[in-house]
Amino acid sequence: MNLIQSWKESLRLLRPENLKPFLMVTAKTVLDIYKNINKPLTSRGNWILFAAVAVLVLLTNTVKLFHLFWFEALLLNAIQYVLVFLFALAVRPSIDQKGWEYYYENIQKYWYILVAIVVCGILGLFMLPFTFIWTLFFLFAVFDTHGTVNELAVASRTSFLMLFYNFPICACAYAVLAVVNIVLYYFMAFVLGYFGGLTLAVFLCILFIPIEVALIANLYIKFLHAQPSLYFKQPE
């Protein structure tokens, strides 16, 4: 496929007649995530949630008492990218019912990718331009595989090609993500600085991260359907 032609086609998404339905689908995806979060949990799920909140409150008090602000930043970074992984699982098209078993099985299946993402987040590697977008493309590509080494290599190639052949629209998405992150970090700094609350900071992550994941997920689906010859072997 011609690179310049591909870039021109990807920019058609910015036309009002294309952008409006895309944004509406993205908004619906975000709302669907919120609705799933709001579903009543099982009795075990309620206890897990209660324990998580209690741990966050305890950690907040510990950080304030011993001035362990470096630990607070480390923990919050790790939580952010765990949520990215979980929300990517949430928006991924799947015939399986997305309950506790679905998430548990997939975490077991792709635990090494989850660990890698958290480590990269803690090390600040997602500060590098377009790394976060590439990672989400990679996640969505991997989730439809068995996770073999060969399939991981194919998913990595697919993610690179998506970014390369749709660079202009990915640059626009990168700018949108930058704005979302600036707003998120401003609010997190506020609640941590004035309230010292990891619980509130995590709540903000739960509120904002689905927006980022849904945007990239819908771009991934759009690129996959519009440019199948780039990502799949065509019959001869």
C-alpha cells in the first residue's frame, strides 16, 4: 500500500461526516465500560473491593506519616497500567461473558504482558512519543492469539504497521491523549496534595483511563477493517 495514500485515507476520519459517528461510538464504548463497572458485584467481589479501598486508605496514611511520596507515585503508576490492561480486556470484542472468570483467565494467560506494561509504566517508558498507542494496538492484537512467541511477533508487527500507515491520525490521537493525561494528572496532583487520597486518585484513573483505551480501541478496529491487506495474509 502506498504510504502517502494511506495517510490521506486515514485523515478522512477528521471529516465531520466521519468524525461524528466515530466519536459517538467511542463515547458509547466509554459509557459501556462505566456501566459494567457499576454492575453489582458478587459477594466475593464486594469483599475484594472493600479490601482494596481499605488498603488504599491504609497506604495513604502510611505515606503521609512516613513521607513516602516516592512510594505513592510508584504505586499509583502501577495501578494506572494495571487498569489500562483491564480496560483493554473490557473493550476487546469477545464472545465470552466478561465477568470475574473472564478477567482471571486472561490475566493468567497474559500475566507476563501485564507485568511488562506495569514495569514500563513505572520506568516512564510510556513518556516516549507514541509508545502508549503502540502498546494498546499490541494488546488488542495479542488478545486474539494464544500468546505464542510467533504470535507475539506478528502482533508487534501489526501494531507497528498500524502506527506507520496511519501516522497522521495517530498523531491527532496522541494529542488528544496528551490533553486527557494533563487533566488527569492535574486532578490527581490536587487530590493527593490536598487530601492525600490514593483512593480518590485511583477513582480518577478509573474515570479517565477508559476514555484513552476506548479511543485507541476504536482506531484499532477501524484500521483493521479498512486495511486488512496490511495485517493479514491474503489468499493467492
